[in-house]
Amino acid sequence: MRLIPRLAATVTVTTLLLAGPLAAKTPLSQVDEIDNGLMAIAIADEIRNRCDDIGARMIKALATINALKSRAQALGYTDDEIEDYVTSKAEKARMREKATAFLAAQGVNAKDTKALCAFGKQQIAKSTAIGVLLH
């Protein structure tokens, strides 16, 4: 008779121990759809700031930002978690590195304004995630 209550207690404790790690959220920086969306915005912003003949579609950019925030909220992230992610100095530095690596993989040196502007025009022509934010 004592075996059943002990077994139930063991199952309950085991369930609680296992549920903790399962309930932990993945950092937003590791949620590709959010992180890659922000990277596209960051690259588009850099292009529009450095290329005189390329402008931003600000309403589209704001709509994209709002959509990413809504998606993060739908995934269970709080406004504070989202704000911490987008304002963190460490995250901004990581995003700069990620964007630089992305551009390098596309054959673009992020420090080369002429190459960056040519890349921006290609992105606009292809209507990529970056290109739709520019004109």
C-alpha cells in the first residue's frame, strides 16, 4: 500500500524536474525567424544610411518590426524580454557580426560602401527581405 503513494510522489518530483528545462524559453537571438528578420532590417538601415541613391520604405520597415514583435509575443515572449533583446549592447554587437558575416557570404565587404550599395540595388531588384525595405 505504501508503494503507490511513493511511486506517485516520485513521478510528481520527476515531472517537475523535467518540466523546468522544457518550459525555459529559447533566447530570442536563437529564434531564426525573429533574429533573421531583425538582421534584414539592420542591413537595410545600413544601406539606406550609406547609399545616397537608396531610400527606406519606412512604413514597410515599421510594419515589419511590428510583425516581428507580434510574432515574438505569440511565441510567449513578454514585452520586457523583447525590449531587452533589441536594446542589449551585447545583442547589437552580435547582430553586427552576424550581418557582416551574412554580407561576406554574399561576397560583400560591409566596409565597402560601393559594394554595399550595389548589393542593396540587387536586393531591391530581387524583392528580398532586405530589398522590400528599400527603394
